[in-house]
Amino acid sequence: MNETVTGSVWKELSRFLKSNRSVVDVAVAYVGRGSSALLKLPPGSRLVVDATEGSVKRGLTCPDDLAELQTKGVKVFCMPNLHAKVYAFSQRAYIGSANASFNSATKLIEAMFCTTDRHAVKQAKAFVRDLCLYPLTPEVLKRLKKIYRPPVWAGKPGKKGKKEETQYTQEASVLPRVCLAQLVRESWNKEDDRQAEIGAKTADKERTHDSGWSVERFRWVGAVPFRKDDIVLQVTEEEDGREMVSPPGPLLHIHPYNTKEGRIHFCYVETPERQRKNLDRLAKKLGPGGKKLLRTRGMIRKRSMAVHLLSLWRESETV
């Protein structure tokens, strides 16, 4: 076991990032402009960052760099109020003050604690993966690029009386909604099958994961309470009467078509290949109000409960 404190943070981090070939788990408050050149993360790595609207507008986090990392196979997530700086490699972890930015690398005096203790490294990786709740899709990053402004470190103070945006407003513009789809067992006719295949072709083009995920489809009658990029969990009733809840995944596409009985929609959700959970057991883990929550038809409006629900499918060590 080796434990040290280093002041040459980016010199050491860059050296390990350059030679490293295994997945890295990183939770860092801000990823500044041009810092994708610093964060040379292998495909499959996870990066959690504060990419809320407030951080992007202030230039603290740059959507272009997040998109660049995403195209290289890095899984990018958003977590509001994140202030931690954790870089967890397979056999060592760095924990300290350094954001991923050239300001950190060239101007600021940073320090990080480095450990190779197996238990500590495992805890550091689990800490990062527990925060992997809100994936940033390419579509969300495109919206964020439009509001990004370069950082201004010294300038005129804001006008008096101007109210700051609430954290909820900042989150709502970036973080996806979390929704539940209450589904019933039903048979599809030939036209349903045909329309479902038409919609599947578009959904496949929207996929963001190459392996470990699959696209599930479900049929919805009438007005759809979901929209593209929502995180959707499907609640289904089995033949034995048990109710099961699917793991959460982003809604890729909604394909509508008209019938004599009304408007039908096929919804396509990209879900991780993990086991579904029994609704009753899941409700107990959620605590008071858990069962009522899992009966929601559409968006879960209480953010804390949505986060709690997603955390029950947090990234495991094997994914």
C-alpha cells in the first residue's frame, strides 16, 4: 500500500492517464474548456460533472469538451451541487482539489491525496458510480452548447435585485425527467407489429450504447405523458400476478400512428441489461410512500424520490 500527497497534480495525473488502459471513474465538479486534452479517459470510463445550466453559463463546465469525451466512448453524467474531485484508476485513487481545467493545471496551487489501498480504491470507485444517475445525452449537450459562455474571472458585479435562478430551474433544464410507464399485458395485431418495426429503425439510430444495453419497446394508447430523453422505468404485470419494474433508461423515440380506435404510440427505451425488480420489494426500499410512487403514471414530480429510485439501479462494479 502506498499513500502520498502530491502538489504536482496534473503532471502525475497526466502520466497515469497516458499509460492507463483500463476504465477510470472520475467525479469532478467542473470540466473547463479544452480540458478533454487533459482527461485522456479510455472508452467505458465514467465521468460525473456539474453540468447544470448555471455552471455552463458561467463557463465552469464546457459542453464541447464533454461531447468530445463522449465521442471517445466515455459515459458522461451530470450531478448538481457536485464539488468532489475523485480520480479512481483500477489500482489507485486520487482525491483532492483539482478540477479538470487548464486553470487548475497551469495557475492554481492544487494538492491531491493518492492511495493504492485496495479498500480505499474500491470505495472511491463506488463513490463515483453511485453518482451515475443522470446520463448526459448528445441531445442535451447540444442544448447546453447554445448557452455556454467563456468564464469571466473578474468583471462588473451583477445588478442589484436580480434574482438568481433556483437550483430546481437549473436542474430542470439539464437533467432528464424520471417517468414510470404503467403497462398491461396485451396482444398486438399485424399492423401493430409493422408499425413497431418502422419505429424501431429510427430508435436504433438514436442509441448511445454499443453493448450491455438493449432497446425495449412498449405500446401506449392515447396521449403520451413522456417525451424524448426522459428516463423511463416500465412497470409490468406478470402471468403469476407479480408486478415487476424494469431498470431505468432514456426514451429514444416515440412512433405514433392512427387507428379506428384512436391514436397509438410505440415508445422505445434503451435499458441496461440488468434484472428487473419486484415492485413490492422495491417499494419497501423506497420507504413510506414507495408503493404510491411506483403507481405514478408519467413523470415523478418530487426530485428527491426520483433520485432515490434511480439510485437503486446505480452502476455496479461489473458494468
